Amino acid sequence: MRLVLKLTMSLGLLTWLLVRSDVGHVLATLQKLSPPVIASVAALIPIMIGVAALKWWIFVPDHGFAQLVRINLVGVFYSIVLPGQVAGDAVKAYRLGAGRADAEQIAASVVVDKVNGMIGLLLLGILGAFLSRLRFPGSLLASFAATLAVGLVGLYSIHLPFLRRAIESAIGFVARRWIWAKPFTDRVALFIAASSRYLARPGLMVASVLLGMLYQLLCITVILIVAPSFGIDIRLAEWLWIFAVVTLAVLLPLSVGGLGIREGAFVAVLGLMQVPSANALALSLTIFASQLAAALLGGFIEMAGFLERRQRLR
């Protein structure tokens, strides 16, 4: 039922935006994409996939890089077809950690990598809002800074000795009070310990944030390549905070794969900069199409794995 509701939300919002923007106008705008532009975006997709795998690999270097690339693509596939953006991350942790003694450490690597990616996004958003020539992004500085502070406190709080002791005490109490919960509490304790070990390595954390920023910049590069085709002429500094706003909006668990929410955010934000809704919508759909290309690769990998497992069972 939840999936149906979110799918209805996505399709309903997207349909409303298309009708409001004139479907014919949107399609005519999309036709302005030239083969060189499409080829440039296609060339960037493998680089983005590689950077995404690399920023995870630095946390789990004992695993093959190619394996992480495949699992990342499968995660992108599930983040598109399942409701909620965390679905892909959950699949990544399960696929790499299932049946392994270090499953909790792998889960911790996925969570820390995700949080560091968001930290990188917010840092770029703060930079863009600071460098913006417009007035209204100034108010975003406080919002981005507050969100960044909450994220940092939430991430590093488990590394504080007094809080670690309090959490371990609470976990121990639950395990003693409800014996049946002990397997779960043991896993939570291992997850917290693994996360704390990552946090104790500042060089690793800085490298993770920088790679996250590089990945976000590659995503923005796709926008910079595509936007001129739709008559959208906006400076890089503006795209830094615009992309942060859109990405944070997509994280809301209200749609499937962010469809509809992403388009609405682009139309709303770019509308403040006098960009016609049809042009903003065409840009958003193009960005979604590039993400969909990576998701399709993940879908093929998932199907091949399913057929291989089925053959083994036979």
C-alpha cells in the first residue's frame, strides 16, 4: 500500500507538472538535446559510477573494486524502483555483508559513506550560497549550516566516550531484560563499534568527504552540459546551492525514486530565476534519464545474478 501511495504521488505530481508546463512544449524542448551533448553525458556516467564505488571502497579495501561497482549499480537500481532513497543503501549493505562475519562493519561503511556524501553536498551548497549574486540564497546559508552541524553532531556523537558508554549500557540493559533481543543488540553494538573505528581515522573521513564532493561536482557537471541546450544560463555558484536544494528534496520519502519531487523542486527553484517551467522540467527529466541509465545497468546485473543463482540451484 505504501508503494502504491508513493507511486501515485510520483505519477500524479509529474502529470500535473507536465500539464501545467504544456506537454508539447516540454517535448519540443527535449528535442533540442544534440548528439554531442548526449554523448558527453554518457561519457560522464562511467566516471560517476567509478567515483561512487571508490568513495565506498576506501572504507572496505579488502573487497574488490569491480565488485563494489556492481553492487553500487544494483543499489542505484533499487533506489529507483523501490520507495525511499535508503532502499539502495540497504541493498548494498545486504549484498556485500550477507553471511559474513564483518557484516556490521560493512553496514557501518555504507552509513558513514552516505552521511559523508551528504556533508560534501552541504559544503558545496554553503559555498554556492556564499558566492551567489542573488539575494534569496543568503537565507540558505543558515539552513545548510544548521543541517551540516546536526549531521556532524549526529555522526560523531557515537565516538564520544561518555555517549558510547551510555549507549552500551542501554544495549546491555535491553539484552538482559529481553533475552530474545540479544542477537539484535549484539549486532547494534558491533555496528556502533565499527562506526566509531571509522570516525577515529580523520584522514579517511576527510578523503571520504572530498570524494563525496567530487561526485556531487560530477553530477553538477552533467547539469552544466545539458542546461544550455534548454536555454538555461546559470553560473556554477548558483548550481551548487540549487543542486543541494533539489537533492535534499529528493530525500523526502514521498515518491518512488524521487520522481515528481525532483521535477517539482527544479521547476520551483529555477522559476525564482525566471526559467520557464517547461525548460526546467526538460532539464530535470534529462537528469533523471542519466540516473535511469545507471539504474538499468544495475538491473541487468541483478537479472544476471538471479539467473546465475537459479542455474546453480538446478
